[in-house]
Amino acid sequence: MPLVRIDVNEGRTREELATISRTVHDAILAEYGIPERDYFHILTEHPQGQIVAQDAGLGFERSSGVVMIQIFTQGGRSQDAKSALFAAIAKGLGEVGIAGEDIFVGYVENTAGDWSFGFGRSQYVTGELAVPAK
């Protein structure tokens, strides 16, 4: 059950934003085999200048079309699985016109007890939800 935040600069249409979100979700579905309805995305547009994303010394420039993706999910997946997910996201977004240098992914892991889906309960801990297999 990943929670995904996607931050972009203003200027994309609703359809473009929906396509970005869906493309990221499709990559997660394909690589991690999560249920389709585990779809929790927050899309935020920012005025130009509020996203700073340099190249971290890798020698390329990002455009104003940068897409910043944060994936919050339970720990336990291998580095190979994470790398495959990063590649699938880049491939999918590339197919909808987003350049590889404009795709930035931050991956944050936590535990089953770090989630509440409502009602002030930790449903993985109480047993209301089964802890997903890795």
C-alpha cells in the first residue's frame, strides 16, 4: 500500500496530471503486484520557482517539467525490486513525454504499524487488514 506524492510545476492539464499519476500507479502494480485499489496519490502543483531539483553532480540539467515523486511504503523489498520500480516509472513516464532527467523519485520505507486508514486505528496492527506480502 504505497502512498505516493507527486509534485510538479504549474502548467499541466488535468488530463496530463491524471496520466502521470496513472502511469506511476501502473508501474507500482506491475512491479509490486499490489491490488488495483491500493491507489493513494497526492498531486500538488507549485508556482514556478518553488521546486528546486538540481542534478546532484551527475552532469545534466532538469527542465521546468520536472516530476518529483515520493513513495512511502512498508519496508522489506529488495534493492533489485526498488530499482525495477524506478526503471518502470521512468519507462512509463518517458512514453508519455517526460524526459528521464526530469524524473526524480524518493523512496521512504516504514512498518505496518505506521499506517492508519481511518477511525484512529492501525488496521494492520489490529488485524482489520492483512499485512501485504513483499
